[in-house]
Amino acid sequence: MQVFTFILRQMFNFSIPLLLVALGGMFSVRSGITNIGLEGMMVFGALVSITFLRFTQDVMSGQLQLLLAVLIATASGVVFSLLHAFASVNLKANQIISGQALNTFAPAFSIFVARILFGEQIILFKNTFVIEKVPVLGDIPVLGDILFTKAYFTTYLGIAIYFVCAFVLNKTRFGLRLRACGEYPQAPDSVGVNVYKYRYAGVMISGALSGLGGLVFVVPNSTNFNSTVAGYGFLAMAVMIFGQWTPIRIFFSSFFFGLMMTFAATYSGIPFLATLGIPSNYYKMLPYIVTIIALFFTRNSSRAPKSEGKPFEKGMR
């Protein structure tokens, strides 16, 4: 039972960042803007928020510090995403190249900033954010050990954001118009909807959630930031595609891929896997092999928005 609890607890640490970033990518794609820059947005959000943690760790700690870092990561992700939005919407640039430019720039910029501020590439910080046990809820059998013991409030935040995103996309006028801009933007444009505004909004939401995802990935799994998020942005893109750009499918896909990441990262702490004698590199390859297999078998059923990646000119038909 302890091993089972350990696996599920770690799964949440790996799944929530995937969920946040994949949901962010979904909003961008649903608005009609391809966004492969999720990795770069994660790195930038992590850079700014972890730098904040480093500078404030001697004067504050705990949940308030993490909450402020969450706000900073979200805001920095929005600011960074504006580069992609401007290039894609205003300049009508190739959206793949624009997104890849962010992926290339963010790690290099992160290394530059870290060396300027701290004299080294790695940014160390004190992790004082673990909630040892949530009162009352932590006493629930099994579930209490998994969700409410040695947890981070970012786990609950991520789940709450999922419900908000599902509601906004499927049940609000904003969500309807956003989806229309990704499917056939001429239709909302013909009734006075500003397609440019909604596409900007989609990219900015993706930036907000990706920046937050960068912080949420680093904090539960490390005490340092090394200018990388280990390809999590690209894995989140696979989750988004495997989830067919719908919130509920993305939710379950995130936890499936998060479980694979758990096996890859913690196999030595799982007695059954540790005794098999399989080289560690094979476990580390597991999430990416599963990603390729999953995308291969779902390639024919994938249906992206019809106008994804296509520049829009006001008044065009």
C-alpha cells in the first residue's frame, strides 16, 4: 500500500504541469494559432518565478511565497507569449517558426540571466512549500495519504483550473467565439467579432498556463532550476493532441502520461521495477516511447480546428 500511495502521489506532481500546459496549448489552437512554443513559455515562467523564490527565500517562506511565485509565473508567461501572438496575428509570420524561436530563446536567456545574477547556470532555492498534512482531509483513508499528505497547493490549483477551463471553453460566449475563430474565423468576423482579439486571448491564456506550468513542474520535483523543463512543453503538446483538444480528454491523458513519467523518474523507489535489473535509460525513455506509440495509433482520428495555423485577414472570405 505504501508503494501504491507513493506512485500516485508522485503521479500528481508530474501530471498537473502537463495538464496546465496542455490546457493552455488547447486555448491557443482552438483560437486558430499553432503554438509549439509551450516549452519556451514554461522555461520563461520558471525562470522569473524561481528567481523570485531565490531572492525572497531569506525574508519569507511557505505558502504565501509560493502563491506570489504562482502569480509571477503566470504574468511572465503572458508577457512572453505576446511575442508569439504579435508575430502570428499582426505579422502573419509562420507560426511554427515563431513558436520554435521562443523555445530556442528562453533557455539561452535563462542561462544568461542566471549567470549574471548568481554567477552560475543553476538557480538554487529552498523548498518550504510542502503541506505535510491537510487537517481533516488528511485523515481520509487512502485518499488522504495520496492527495492531502506531503502535497503542494499547486496540485489543488491545477485541478481547479481544469474545471474553470472546461467551463469557459464549453459553456461561455467567450469559449464559443474562441472556438469559432479556430474553425471558421470568417463567420464570427462577419457578425462583428474581433478575431484578432480572440486569437490574442488564446495565445495569452496559453502563456499564462505554460508559465505557471513551468513553476509547478520545478517546485515539487527539485530544489533548483537548470534552465530547462526536460521537454515537458513538447510532451504537453502530445497530451493535447492525444486528448483531441478537449478538456476532459486532456485531463485523462495528462494523468496517463504523468504515470509514465512517474515510472521513469522513481523506478528505483518501486521494489518491483528495481528488482527487474532493467537499465535506467530504458525507464527514462518510457514516456517518450509511449508518446510516439499513442500518437501513431491516434493519427487518423486527430482533428485539429480547421483554421489552425492559418493567418487571418479582416474581411477575407
